[in-house]
Amino acid sequence: MPDEPILEMRGLRKTFGRAEVVCGVDIVVRRGEKVCMLGPSGSGKTTTLRCLNLLTEPSSGELYFHGQLVGRWPSGRGSRSAANDAQRLRRHVSMVFQHFGLFPHLTALDNVTLGPVHVLGMNRREAAERARALLRRVGLEQFAEKHPATLSGGQRQRVAIARAMAMNPDVILFDEPTSALDPEMVGEVLSIMEQLASDGMTMVIVTHETNFARHVADRVVVMENGVILEEGTPVDIFERPTQRRTREILRARVQA
Amino acid sequence: MLSLTNANPLTILQLLLAGGEVTLEVSIGSWLVSVIAGLLFLAFRQAPYRPVRWAADFVITCLRSMPQLVLLYLVFFGLGGIGININPIVSAIVALGLTEAGFTSEVYRAGLLTVSDEQREAGASLGLGSFQIFRLIVLPEMVPFLVPPLLNSFVGLTKAATIASAVGVPEILYQSTTIINETFQVLLVSMLVIVLYVIFTVPLTRLSAALELRLGYAH
Ligand SMILES: Nc1ncnc2c1ncn2[C@@H]1O[C@H](COP(=O)(O)OP(=O)(O)OP(=O)(O)O)[C@@H](O)[C@H]1O
Ligand SMILES: [Mg+2]
């Protein structure tokens, strides 16, 4: 079923202290879809994304995974079953972080095998074989035994992408995967992501790379002040936005 | 006891080495107590129940502010007074170990802080549970940070172990005092004790530095 919703968030709100930073966001991610989220700094993109794998707990809202209710907030916070549900969800929803989040005490290979071995229960031999194949896909097979500290930023992010892929996830969430990189390394990471997209992976990508969004996204979501300002195909958003603010935000981005 | 009236340096050395062995026993024992009790203290200090945390903080503060000798007397004579007789070596191990554990739990706490939340989140995002995150990510990342202070604490304990002489444990200081009382060789005995300590602790501090380098993968 190509249109089957994989992740669905309804009425998401998130409050930190007294500030409400996400104020009623609905997002549906369907199988194979690439959703790019754009928006100015502080608009709530990261918070929204982190609520999709429950790294951040929503203040209110409902989250569905394959049509099944994962959680409804507000609820008994921090309850044991909520923690278990979140953990189970994250087996299927991987994440790539802005600052890579690689484990410094492990080699690139062990970073990639950690999840499969300890979460999926795969045996080490098989996990290592698959990890090597994934590292080859991101062009880093010869760096398998290196520690993250010895890799460049672009290489680290590619390892992080391989690590996310190793879980065989239903969706991968990306939070500004290229924002912490030197400009000359942005391309190598984006091209891996494009390749992943064309292989049919379902992806939600927070990014400031408008060019990337323009030709990889199936849908672009523009956020501001904790709400979705506008949402549509790249053509809708970039060529004929209905909101003046959208145009201004995108123009600011292209110039930046 | 050997007659020491015309003792030669070799006999003195042998006696001191026997004492050194006991010192080592006390310091290894109390170090192990501190490493384990420190973990328990840390767990109590982070317990979800406030009264438990308060109790743990209170106990740790008391332990850290009390002279070790007082605690040793408390353990040895105090427990003896209520009919629980434990041997002097064990009481020294317990008293020194518990005092040190207050410090060790601080080391653990600081160690936990060196591992960023981003690391824990990266683990969580893979579907690891909280204990797996601790075992596979937090613990191995904080070990390089823990090694030097824990080794130093061991070196400190080899010196603190001398207070065990107060309850009659025949450790190195006790032996020296006995020898000095019988031979009046204050200078010789002191020099030998110093040399023994230096020979023993210098490699340990070196080891600590070397391990720190080897285990410090971060940058
Ligand atoms: N853990 C937190 N505690 C308190 N405030 C937070 C926390 N996380 C985010 N915020 C606040 O919430 C708002 C939205 O943050 P968020 O990180 O979601 O924005 P963003 O769209 O990802 O911005 P950027 O483009 O800078 O990454 C910001 O004002 C931020 O300061
Ligand atoms: Mg952000």
C-alpha cells in the first residue's frame, strides 16, 4: 500500500516551562514519502521532529504508528508502559542528528552494529557483515575500524546515516543533517540522502537546504512560531506559495 | 618476634615488607569497598524517593567530614562494645572503605556528567533501554574519566591504611614503630618506609597517566 500512513501525529503541542513552542501541528508521513520541513530558527521544527520518535514527550497530541495508537497526551507522564512504547517505536523510527551523535568509544563498524546486536538481537557476525555493506554504500568501507574522532564531519554523518539504516527502519528522521558541516562536506552527505530517497526510504528531513528540498521532497512543510504555515508539493511551495510569509522565509533562506 | 637488639638492615626490611603486605591487604580491601559502596551511594543519591536521597546525602556528608580514625574506633570498639566482634583488619577495611566511598560516589557523579545527553539520546533513538544505554554507552564513556581518580584514591588508601595500626593491625607503620622502639634506628626505618612507598606508588601514578592516555579516545 503506497499511501499507507506510517507515522501520524495529531494536534501536537509542546510546552517548555511557560512557552508553548509547538502549537497544534498535524503531520502524516506515508510509506515512501519524503517530507522536508523548513522554517526559521526557533519555529519548532526540531521539537516537532523529536516528538515523532518521542525523544521529546508531547504535552498534548496523539501519535499513531501504522495506524496503531502509540500514545495520547496529556497522560500519566513517565509511566512505565509509556517508556516501553517509546522504546518499541524507536526500533522502527531511526534518527540522524545535527551533531551526528556517534559513540566515541566505538569504531565506525561498532557504531553501526550496536543497534542490530543489542536491540534487534542479530548475531554479531551477521550484523558486522551488514554493517560493512552499509558502510560501503555510504562510501566508508575502508574506515570501518576507525573511531569517530579520526573521521571528518562529513564522514561522521555518513556513518550516522549507515547506523540509522542498519536498524532497517520504517522511517528515518533527519534533524538538519548538514548544518554542522563545513560547506565542502555538505554535498557528500546530501548525495547519500538522495540515494537513500531514490531507494524508496521514508524520510522526514528538517533542513535549510532549499535546493535539496526542491528536488527530493514529495511534500514541503513550512513552519513558523510553532505552527505549520503552509504545506504542499515543492512546486506549490517554491513556485506559488499562498502565504506571503512563506515567500519571505524561503527568500531569506536562499540568500543565507 | 625476632630479637632486634643487633638487627641488621635486612631483617628490618623483612619485617617492614611483612607490614607492607598487610598495608596492601587493607588498602586493596578498602578500595574495593569504596568502589562498590560508592556505586550504591550514587544509586541512593539518585533514588526517586526524596527521603532516601536525604538519608544518603546525610550519611555521605558525615562520612566525609569525620576523621577516619574516629570511624575506625566506632567500627572496631563500638561494634565490639555491643558484642559484634570483627577482626581489626576487617574493621580497618570497612572504615577506610566507607569514608572513601563518599568521595568515590562524587567521582561517579562527575563521571556521569561527562557523558552528554546527546549520547544518551543517540542510544535511545536506536531503541536501547535505559539500562542498555548505561551499560553500552554511559559506562564505557566515563571509564577513562574514572580511572585516574580511582587509582589516586587507591594510592591515598595505601597511606591512610597506616591508621589501622591504631587498632593493632600489623601494617607497615605498626611494624616500624615496633622496630624503632626496639632498635632506635629511627632514620634507617623511616628511610626504608619512604623508599618502599615510593617504589610502590610511582608505578601506580605512571600507570594512571598511561591508562588515561590509552583510554582517552575522545579527541
Ligand atoms: N529542551 C528545551 N527547553 C526549553 N526550551 C526549548 C527546549 N527545546 C527547544 N526549546 C525552545 O523551543 C523553541 C523551538 O525550538 P526548536 O529547536 O524546535 O526550533 P527549530 O525550529 O528546530 O530551530 P533551529 O532552526 O534553530 O534548529 C525555541 O525557542 C527553543 O528555545
Ligand atoms: Mg532545530
